[in-house]
Amino acid sequence: MKVTLGLLSILAYIGHTSAAPDPGLAAWHLDNLYPLATERLDPVVNPNGVASHLHRIVGGSAFGANYNYDEYNGASCSTAAVQADKSNYWMPQLFWRENSTYVPLKAGTRFYYFLHRNKPDEPVRAFPPGLRMLTGNLNAKSYAETGLPTGAINFICLKNHFSTPNGDTGGPDFNFDIDCPQGLVTTVRFPTCWDGVNLYKADGSHMKYTDNLQFGVCPVSHPVRIPGIMLEYTWQTYAYRPGVPLRNKLIWANGDTTGFGLHADFVNGWDTDVLEKALNDPDCLSGDMTMTACPTLAMYMNLGTAQSCQPSRGVLESYEDFKPIGALPGCNLPWSSGSKPACNPSVPNPSIPNSLKGTDGSLTYSGPSYLTNTSSPPNTWTRQGCIGGSTSLVNSFQYSDAAMTQAKCQSTCAEWGSQYAGLLSGQYCVCGTDLDPAAYHYADSNCNSPCGGDSTKTCGGNGKLELFRNPSATTVNHPGVSDPQYIGCRREGGTGHALTAAYINYDSMTVEWCKNYCTAQKQTLAAIEFGRTCMCGSSWQNGGGIPYPQNQCNTPCKGNTQQFCGGPQITISTFNLTLPGGSSPPVSSSASASSASAKVTSSSASSGPSGAVTVTKTVTVTGTCSAPAGRRRNHRDMRIFGDA
Ligand SMILES: *[C@@H]1O[C@H](CO)[C@@H](O)[C@H](O)[C@H]1NC(C)=O
Ligand SMILES: *[C@@H]1O[C@H](CO)[C@@H](O)[C@H](O)[C@H]1NC(C)=O
Ligand SMILES: *[C@@H]1O[C@H](CO)[C@@H](O)[C@H](O)[C@H]1NC(C)=O
């Protein structure tokens, strides 16, 4: 983490952690947040244009049809009590629809910032200057269509809210069959994980939720954790039509009558130094508190300024609460299903005064990096963190070794051209060519399994990978074997052989002999184990063929001790006969295993045990796999096991 803001307070915070309460539970809320404007502006979606529907906006006075951080941060006031926050927040305006009139409802507004951390020293960073976010889907007609995790939008009808237990009713939409004597709460929770690069992307991909809405861990693609905003509007349905059940009476400004079209926006106008300082002030992290109970933020509290703050650049239009209008502004006919109804004739847009127009800020961040540099110098394995599960690696394979070490796993992954090496549960090694960007990045405390072969180091955790990367390790390399058809030391099948088309034991086994045998059997893959057992096939069977460390194929061939012929137990030396470079001559018909002179005996397939790798001896021969061509073969020593 490159600390650029509030460095002293971060250091003070780290020094304070032993005494600090669990920062994972911290949350701020701000209840003093007043209306700023209700107008068809949306600087995020429609820069310098008219938005398709009406928004109810709170926050900084510099709000306009464009957005750039400097202008917004420089606003003279904010309707948020903490004047260091010149951000703007908005939702669509909610209307009461009855007798063909539409009544804009009044709303009280507040927000929460959830400051969940997975461990005390995991930073929650200030929103980067220039960040814009939109969450929710204005076209959704069901929760599934919102594309949001459960709980990201929520509706609560407040009934006897202040008694215990309260009589509140929650629901996935606003069509409650009751009235809400204390208001209808609509909440939107924003994602909390930022990609560290993009300040806005129209598809929202610069932001992600954690694996548990706002309370879990961020994916590796979005490593920068920011406060989890929950924007909450409490609509005063009760003040307009007391006692009337809500069903079929409410409509969002875009015409949506289901409620699922709820969405919300945030544009950052914070003084980021102040926010960063507060996010690292231990006195601001003691559980759920009002923002103004945080001493760092209390310095900027000014209720009077918040209440009197007006849009400094003027407004596009103005709608008074509870004053009925004949149609929703823009082209927004009531819309409950199917495609959005068109307007005929079309509705003209108001023109935007120049005072509301301006330049947009950059869509990419260019300040001091928020990202940790996890790239490695060449040929070095650099720890990437504690990452979720073996499926996090792409093009992966795994094997186990009761005496696993970080170095063993790294060297195996390097042999197989995998730039990622992940250790799991103390004894598994997972190699992969790429990291799934959606994989979650957990706190290091989740990678707490000692390595089976070196208890001084950790080898991942339960379902968590201790992940290393070496960007140079992208070339497959099987040490000590130069045969161009060799495709590595692999695992024998678990419930039968890894190759099942033909199988033979031969006490003068060489690599060439096995390759010739499998060619004669019209197969494309050959494998050898126990120094003398050759098997053939054209695809891996019985779970076999999974890569293994080269040093597990250390058994010399019976017929040529300069060559490796698999391992003593569960590993096979494997060859792809369709690759160029086979040094063997064509096989004569007399060498065919189906030769009448071959002695056929019963099958004795050796299934590999599924347990840990046991290295019973270390062979350091480094022979080539090419023997003199045309070598004579002794067919009388040959025994065929008839599983072909
Ligand atoms: C709508 O019309 C009905 C029937 O005339 C009436 O009872 C109701 O009060 C009207 N609603 C409003 C908001 O005026
Ligand atoms: C990240 O680290 C690598 C290797 O140490 C270095 O070569 C590279 O310049 C660094 N990148 C940044 C952006 O600091
Ligand atoms: C064998 O090599 C061919 C290329 O000649 C390749 O298409 C095939 O996937 C390889 N088979 C295996 C099992 O590696």
C-alpha cells in the first residue's frame, strides 16, 4: 500500500490497534442531510445533458450537468452537515399516483458509511478524487433484473417503528398492502471495492461488491476498499395520504411502478485528506456512530450552513413537494412490465443554462497509486496474498505432498509453465497460468496452515491459497528430459490406468520401445511407470494425466538407466506421439504387441493411491530420452497385459 494521504494518522492508527475496538464493526451515519435540488440532471449518465427522469439530490452546492472533482470539491457549501463532504448523492424522485395526478413526495435523507475491515490494519481508503458510481438498474422489473446482490436495494414500511418490537415490514419492492404511518424507507447500498484505475465506467465494472454485500472481502481485480455507502430516503407517504395502503399508488420518476427500478448515484466531492484522516482515527472507529461523533469530522460540522445551502450554479427546474402535476417530467409513462412505453408526441427537453454546463473530469485516476505493487522482478516468486480457493487459478492443476513447502510448489509450477503457484491447506499445490480477477482477496490471517514440509512457513489455509507469482515462469520445462515428445511427469489414473487402450510390461523397457509400441497400437499418447510398464491411449482416463513434479518421475527405465520411466508409485512419464521430433523409426510389424509370439497373461492394472507423494529414492541421472535408433528388441521378454 502506498500511503499518500494522512500518513501520520495511519501510522498513529497502526500503533493504536491493540487498544482499538474491532474496526470491522465500525460504521458512520449522517442524519442531517437536506434536499439540494429536484431536477432532471445526472452528471454521471448524461454529462451536460438532460437526464431522462427526475432526481432528488442532496449534498454539495456545485452540482450541475457536468462533473469534475475540483469544481465539486470547491463547492461553497453542502446540505450534508459535515461540510468537508461536498459530494452529491441522489435517487429518483418518488411520486404518489392517484386520479391521473402525480404528487412528488417529500423525503428525509440520511446515509451510512459501513467501514468493515477484515482485520485491523486492512485500510479503508477515502473515495478517490473524481470517483462516480451508479448502482441499481432503472429498467429492472424484478429483483433478479437489478443484477444486484441480495440486500443492495431494500424497502421498509415503517409502522410502529418506535415500539419494541417494532411493526416494520420489509419487502423487495414498494407495493405494500398497508400504509406506512412513519414513512417508506428506500435504501441503496453501493459497492465498496474499487479497481484503483477507473473513476467511472458506464457498465459499472470499475466497482464491485464484496463477497458479502458491503461486509466481506474484495476481489483481486478491485483491491481498493472504500466506505460502503448506504443511501436512505424516508418518503413521507403518510403525510400526503395517511391511512392509504401503498399498493399501486407509487411510481418512480422514470415511470416504474414495480419499485425494482430503484437506483442511486454518488459523485465524490469529499476533502479526501479529511476523510482519509477520519478513516484512520481510532476515535472514529468504535462501532456504529454518527459522523459528528468522530472528532476529525466534527471539526467540519455546520448544521446552519447545511440547512441553508443552495445550488450555486442555479437549477434546471423545480418541483415542490406534494404539489400535483399532470404527468411525470420527461417521457415517463407508467411502466409495470415489458418494454418502456413510448411517448407520442415526443416530449421536448428543457434547455440547460450554461451555468450548469462545464467540463467533465477524467475517467481514469492519475494521482499517487492506491494499488500495492505485487509485480515481481524477473525469475522471482512474489507473494500476492491470501486468495480464495483453487478455482481462483485459471488453467490449473493441483497435487498434494504431505511434505509440501512453498519452494517445492513454486518449482513444480515453474516446470509446468505456470506463473501462479498457490498453496492450500498445508499440503496442496495449485499451479495456474492466470488468476481469475473475480477471486476474492482475504486477510492474511486466513492463510494459517503450516506447510507439511516446513512448519515455519504457511501454505495457505482451509479453502484459501497462499498465492505467489513469477511472471517469468511461463515456459514449460521438464528438467533433465530433452525428448521433444515428452509431456511431463503426470499422475497415473485413480481407478484404473491413465491410458487404457493398451498395456504391457517389458523388462528391457526404454522410452523408444514404449513409444513404438503405442504407435503400433495406433495411439497418440504413451506413458511409462515402474521402469517397465508401458501404456497407450489417445486421451487421459480415470482421472490420470494431471501434471506432477518432474522429480517424482525418477525411476530409471529397465532397458536404459539413462532414461526415466515414471515413478515408483502413482506417476507416469508421458509422451505425445503427435508432436514432432520423435526419434524412433517406424515400427515393423514384428514389433507389434499383437504378435502371435507374445505371451499374454492376465491384467494387473496398478491404480495409483490417492494419498500423498512419497519420494522413496532420489535419482539424479539426467539422461536424454533418445537412444540409438533401430535397436534390436528381445520379444521373448515381453509380456502383454490384455487390457486393450
Ligand atoms: C381520487 O378520487 C377518489 C374518488 O373520487 C377520491 O376518493 C380520492 O380522494 C381522490 N384522490 C385524491 C388524491 O384526490
Ligand atoms: C513494481 O515492482 C517491480 C518489481 O519490483 C518494478 O520493476 C516496477 O517498476 C514497480 N512498478 C511500480 C508502478 O512501482
Ligand atoms: C498432443 O499434441 C497435439 C499437437 O500435436 C495437441 O493438439 C494435443 O493436445 C496434445 N495432446 C496432449 C494430451 O497433450
